[in-house]
Amino acid sequence: MPTPGDTLMHHSIGTVHDPTAPDTATPTALEDVTLPCGRRADVVLHGDRIESVDDHRPGHHRPGAYRLGGALLLPALVDGHCHLDKTLLGSPWQPHRTSPTLREQIATERLSRRNTQAPATERAAALARRMVSLGTGHVRSHVDIDPDVQLTGLHALLAVREQFRTRLGIQLVAFPQSGVVTAPGVADLLDAALADGADVIGGLDPAGFDGDVDGQLNVVFGLAERHGAGVDIHLHDGGEAGAHQLREIATRTKALGLGGKVTVSHAYALGQLDDHDLDRVAEALARAGVAIMTNGPSRSMPPVLRLREHGVRVFAGSDNIRDTWWPYGTADMLERATIIGLQGELMTDDDLRYAAALATDEAAAALGLTDYGLAPGKRADVVAVAAGSVPEAVASHPERLLVLHGGRIVGPTPLTTIRIQPPTFEDSRDH
């Protein structure tokens, strides 16, 4: 017997909605969906909210409702870490240039930024459109703040955030890509970025890049306290050096009462520690309420299941998507869950549900999205996919059938802006 996902793969969403709906951009309900728990339900909508989640009633149909034939309904996917300002989507393909050190890679990126013809607003918008079409409803994007670009990138992404405010929630991190204490004027620029609209203060390898753990963390946590902002620090430093910085971040988080508002992105060191040291660091992170973001790197990925056992919140992000750091990335958060699942050896159905949660519930909680989820009163930010269960959705990269943001249909849409001109009658005759 075919699963609901098998059936839906052969139909476009246009064949399942009520053509008599008064406003097809704002459905009144999503009927006959499969919830993540496996229950078949009708989700009633009112404005930008979920009004109720009722048992599915076969044969009953509300005017203006979309019938989804058992498709899996998920809360909107959440990309907990990307770089909208860095993407090269929307501009001609650029061959990847490998640099041996972090500083040289940053210099390569800076040169590319100056030579890229498409402005940051166009490239970021191209990536944002792709995210929306794939069911991402919320994203945290880091944006470079350094002596070269200063606040230009931030202001570009603020414009993109406004452009997409009805389609995609965008949270911005003021990210010191060139360091904090070793880059003159960056501390003041970060302060100004938070005043201008950035939501979160970032950091970068306090030891490995700045060579001054206390100096960088004093600036980062001082600005977080002053502006009431969250913290999200890139930490690539490995081994005991990385573990020491994780403990320092946990200590400061706990002392300032910032639990639930602090993230360490990447945290490669957690994948390099022995069991004793890992347990020690994980316990400190859990007590302080520090979250860990991973994109599923091929080496030194944090052990997500072990961290979960200790009560550490782990969540997923794309990181770089088609930029000078690497040529890969699709912006598909279900694919990202697959990558993390493969790297972390998440194989059982329960494991696959957890992999999906890294890009849904866990990421939403890490970003502080309090009105997120498939429950009455929550925002109607949802995605219907051609799968019959959450494990199948992670394993199969299913088609996105319907994307709602605030109760409005925003996707799916074509993922490319390339248009191929068909031949004219004369062209066809000549060839």
C-alpha cells in the first residue's frame, strides 16, 4: 500500500486545494495532514495563527481549506546559522580558491567581496528566496562587521530583512570576522551594529584568532549585557584550548544570567575530547544554558547524542552556502538534518526524529522563537512535505508541497531564476 508521501509525490499542490477558496493566499485550514506524532489532523487557521488542531474528519471540507492527502506537516524549518551576506548565489559561478590559513581565507573573501558584481542585497535575497521555497521560516544570519566593510553589510541585510518580513523571519548577528581586540575599532562597530538593529553579538575564536580570551569575551559579553542581546560565538579552536574557552563562555553565561541566550557555533573541540573531558565540558554547558550549533562537518563534529544526554541543547544550521568558504550548500534544512544524521550515526527512527528536531524545535528554542510550533495560538509558520513520517522526511529529501508564513502561502516557488528562451518558429525550421 502506498504511503501518503508516495501518493503526493505524483500531484502538485494545485490539485489538492479547493478552487472555490475566496483567498488562496490565506487558507482557512490545512485538512488531512499527518502531524509529526503520526496523528491525522485538520489544522484550522485564523489570521496568522493556528486556531485549532482537530482530528481529521473524512468527507468534511471547510470552504477555503487545502486538502493535503496525508502529507506530513512540520513547523517551519529553522536555519540556525548562515551567512546571507557572503553567498554568491545570484552572481556568476566563481571557482573555489583554497587558502591554507583562516586569516588568508578571510583575505580571499575580502578580495572576492570587492570584485563580485552582484550587490549583497541581490545575493542575499536570492538565497532567502531559496530558503523560503524549501520551507525555512526562520533563519539566523551572521553578517560581517570589520574595519573594511564596517556596517555596510549589516545595512544591506537589514534591507533584505524588511523585504522578506512577510515571508521569512531573519535574525542578525553582528559577526567580527576579522577579530575583536586585534582589529582596531571593531568593538565600537559592534556596539553601533547592535544599536542599528542587529539582534545578537558574535565572536570568533577568542584564543586562536585574537589571542586574548578574556579580552574578546569581555567585549562580547559586555555588549550583550549593555544591549540585552544574545551571544553567538564561532569557535573553531580544538582540543583543550577549545574546551577551556567553552568553560569560560559557560562561566560568563551563568554569571550574567544569560542562560538560553548564548550559543557556541561549531565547537569542534567537543568532537576531539576524551569521555572524561567531554563530560566535564558538557555538564558546564548544560548548567549554564549554552547551546551548540553544528552544520555536520566531516571532521570534529560535536557528539550530538552524548550532548543531549547531558542536557545540552544542540541545533542545526547551514553555515556557508555557495560562497568563498566552500562551493557547496543548498539551503535545504532537511538535507542538513540528513548530513548531521550521517556524521553522527543517527540511524533509528527516534534518532531521525531528533535529527529533524535540530532543524525545527531545538533550533527555534535556541533562537528564542516563543510562538513556534504546531499548537493552537502559535504562528502559522508551517511546511507540508511529501512524506508520511518525520524519519521518512529526513531520509528522503521530499518535495515541499506548501509553505506558510504567518498563515499566508509563500511557497514553494521555482528555485532558479534562469530562463531558457524557447526557439522561434524560424529557429526550429532552420535547424
